[in-house]
Amino acid sequence: DAKTTQPPSMDCAEGRAANLPCNHSTISGNEYVYWYRQIHSQGPQYIIHGLKNNETNEMASLIITEDRKSSTLILPHATLRDTAVYYCIVRALSNFGNEKLTFGTGTRLTIIP
Amino acid sequence: DGGITQSPKYLFRKEGQNVTLSCEQNLNHDAMYWYRQDPGQGLRLIYYSQIVNDFQKGDIAEGYSVSREKKESFPLTVTSAQKNPTAFYLCASSIGMQGRNEQFFGPGTRLTVL
């Protein structure tokens, strides 16, 4: 699996957009970028994933650079409930959709009132 | 409500005792997973199962055992052979279809061995 690099921590003001970067310079052509988050003492929650096109859902947007070596998760209007550890994971998909996910230490995002 | 349940939320055991952690899902997912999380660390995969009656070791399987007799259940036993069992244990499931790998997690069980 391609290795990912994330800043250990970030702060963002409530109501502003939170932009979380992730570097994955060794990503290969068949590997997707996944984002999960983990609120303290809870199980991780899936946010979004993408291959090369930008993606958007009700929770966030994912911007992947053209060379796919980095990506940014955008929470458009951060709230206090978005305070969590955010994990960027790179993984290829098999025919079974049951791949193991390798979670690093992620970025601890703190939303400031 | 559809989801994954883990029980209990907190569990205490004496050193040398085996303990079984429960994980149940009613999402009709084929694949299920067990992860371990230590303070300030990411998740590490213990075991996973793609279908009923089949499972594979993850990255840190030593000292653990699992069974998958029913689609909805994937219990994890922490044996006395596990050197450092105190941790936060997370169970997850995924639909197991091509192109779909979102994993849904339970609330976790925090195991403390005294």
C-alpha cells in the first residue's frame, strides 16, 4: 500500500472551511484515496473516497491533484462536531471489496469556537 | 436501526484469563474485521473474514482467535497468550462488493487487563 503523510494537528475556526492535506507520492494507478474520521473514543466513520476525479458528498469534498500525489479533504462549514482525528488511506480495490485498510496516526483537527 | 453493535463498552479482566468480545451486524455485509487501537496510535488489523466459515490473519493476529459461524456475528477471543491485551478493540464490516469498500465501524470495546 502507498504510504500517506498528514500533518499531526490542525485548528480551524467554526464556520470556516477546514482543508486537510494528505501526501501520497508513491500512489499507483489502481489505488483509491479514502478518508475516515474518528471522534474521541468512537469507531471511525467513513467520509469519502476517490480515484482521480474530485468527489463531493453530503459530508465533504475530496480534491485530488492531477498527478494524484496529494489530496485535500474539505469540510465546507466546520462545526464543533467535526473535531476528530482524520485519516487519509490509500488502497487498491480488489474484486471482493473487502480490502484491509491501514490507518496511520492521522490529523487531529480541532474546531475553535 | 441497521448497524454494528459491540458489547460490552468497557471490559475488565484479570491477567491470564481468556475473554471474548462480541460483534454483531445487521447490515447483511459479507466482510467483517477486527482492529486494535492503542493510545495515540492508528488502527491495526487483527483478523478479517470475507465470508461465513472463513477468516484470515491480519497484521497482529498472535494471541487472538476468531470464528465466523454466522454472517452477522464475528466474535474475537483475546487469549492469555496475548502479551499486551489492554487496548481499544474495534469491529467493522463492509458489503464486500467490487468498488465498494466503505467500512462501517462499531462503537468499540475498551478492554483493560488488570
